[in-house]
Amino acid sequence: MLQQILRDMYVDPDILAELDEQQKQTLFCKMREEQVRRWKLWNEKLGDEKTIQPSSKKKTVSFLKGEDGEPWVWVMGEHKDDKTIEEILKEEAIEKARKMAEKEAEELRKQVEAQLYIELTPKIEEMEVAPKIPIDDDIYCSVDELREKINNKPDHFNYSLNSYQSKNKFNVIDTRDVLQEISLNTQKVAQRVALWEKRLTEERTCEIFQKMQKEQQQVAKEAEEAEQKQEQLWREQERKAKQAEQQIREIARRAREEHRLTNFEIDTSYSTINNTGVPPGRGAVVEWYKSHERPKWTGLDRSNNVESWFHGLITRSEAEKLLLDRPYGSFLVRLSERIWGYAISYRAKEKCKHYLVSAGLKYQFLGNNQIEHETLRDLIEYHRVHPLTGGEKLVEACPRSATSPLNELFDE
């Protein structure tokens, strides 16, 4: 895993989350060492190429080293002065909101200034600036001559000046005062607009930032709801998958059980089953033994005691458990629930084998051309001497367990 990480220079987030801080530090140092090693190889290769093709410029790279002499590595977020990702995102959001608010305030300011300019600026084109006092053809006179004419004609000069003032609405002095007042008013308006713009920017920044936060919260809420729905869907699918798996296991278990009950380890010469009757249940097998087999002393010796090899009505798996720790050649006889008869369970070298014995007028292994025996005891004694089709002989009877169900066969 470490070699793969160093080769790809990438750490899967799930793997990284499982590591503690010490392991993370070690992993980052290893990755940094691998980067330095690769850089050295690249630098050496670059140096070899430069020896072949010399260049006028030589680039070098140096790394800041720590107290241990190794390249200094800084992991973002571990220093006490480092900002958290939440703080960084918040500052970026506030800065973005401020820029948007400044842009809006600037556009509004331009509109307000244009409106105020239209309302406060007088119609200067309607004001007539006082023209020069007309003096007939005195433009070609000298200064002394012009002064003499003025002294000699004061009435004419006063008349011209009074006539001009009476004709015009504003004189030169009034126009200057008006322009000065407009200038002062314009400056005051500009200050007020600047204050208004600043206040508007702050308010809009706060509003935009709150709006952005609400949108982020809404997105986070929607993502959380989607994740919860996905989690519920995944759990439902997992539940259905487990349920289906359980059903498959149950079907497989039943199939194995049926296979154990139907496929007995018998020789090919025993494969043709001529007994088509199947007991309907355990109770029927018990009643059949009491009514048909017990009167014939089947499973009992000449002293009316239960044969050591007879275990009554036990299952195939129970028989295998009893034979598991027994020596090779051990055997037992049990009632079968698949046919009206018995099953001989035998401990062979490789595994336990099971042979079905039909119980009719005589006793024989299931199949054609089998040797018939008068009693079940005769069949057992015969195969103590003569081997079965697989070459095995019935050597030693397997002892019964303490919980052997013989009482149900011999109770009165």
C-alpha cells in the first residue's frame, strides 16, 4: 500500500481518515522524501543533458530545511495561527458580498448624482453675462483720449450702465455668488452621497452575506436530506439483499439436506431402488417398527436385548458425528426415514458411507440381484466376514450415545 501511495503520490481519503496524527506525519514525510528523491534524479538527468548540450543559464532549486536538516514541511491547518477552512470560506464569502455591494452602491450613486445635478444646477444658458459697455468708435482711441471722453461724457456712461443693468436679470456680481453657492451645495451633496454610499455598502454587504449563508444552509440541508434518502435507500437495498441471501442459504440448506437424504453412498450395483414406498413421517416409522419389526426381534439379540450396533431412529448427521472419532470399520444400524427399512452407516478411511437395507419378507441391500437374508442380524454377520462392494467389512459396532432414542421404540 505504501509503495502504491509513493508511486502515485496520492492518498485515498478513506485510508487517510483511518490514520492517527503520528502516522499522517510519517506518511507525509515519506511522500516528501520521495518528491526530493525524484527531484534529485530529475536534476541529475537535467545535468547530464546540460553536459551534452551546454546552456548559458543554470537553474537551481533549494529547499528550506528544518532543525533536523531535512527539508522543511508545513502541513496546512496544524499551526496555531492557521485559519480553519470554515474561517477561510467565511472571509471569502464576505469579500465576495462586499464587492457585489460596492458595485450596486456605485451604480445607485451615479443615478443619484445625475438626479441631483439636474435638480440643483441652474440653467446657466438662461443667464446672460453682462457685455462690455458700448463705447461708440472709441476702440481706436488712445488711453488719454478715452479717459478724456469719459470725463467729458459722464452722463452717457452712466446711462449706458444703468440701461444694461435694467435690461438684465443678473449682473456679474450676482452670477458669481450663485455659482459659488452651487459649488458649496455640490460639495455638501457629494459628502452626503459618499456617506450614504458607505452606509449602503455596509448594509448591502451584510444582506448579501446573510443571503449567501441562507443559500449555503439550504444547499447543505438539501444535500443532507438527499444523503438521508440515499442512506435509507441503501439500507432498504441492504435489507432486501440480506433477506434474499438468507432465502438463498435456506434453499441451499434444504437442497443439501435433500441431497443427503436421497444420495446415499452405495455401489453402482445398488443404484436401482425397487422400494417405492416412502414413510410419511417419523411417527409412522416408529409405529411401523413396533408393529412389523419388533415382533420379528429385529434389532434384538437372542436374549431379547438391543443389539450393540442398533441405534434406533437417528438422523444421518447424528450417525456421522458418532462415527467421526471411531476407528475405521466402525458401523451402526439405524431406522431410515426415506424407505421402509434401515440404513447402515460405516466409517471408511475417506468418509462415512451409508447403505440402505430394504425390510420386507427378507432383508437385502436396495437394488437388483442382491443377496437376501432372513434377518437383519444375518445380513450384519454376513458382512463381518464378506466385504461390502467397496471392499470394507463391518468390524466394530459403534457405541450408542447417552441420548439414544431407543425408548420410543421399546416403551410399552
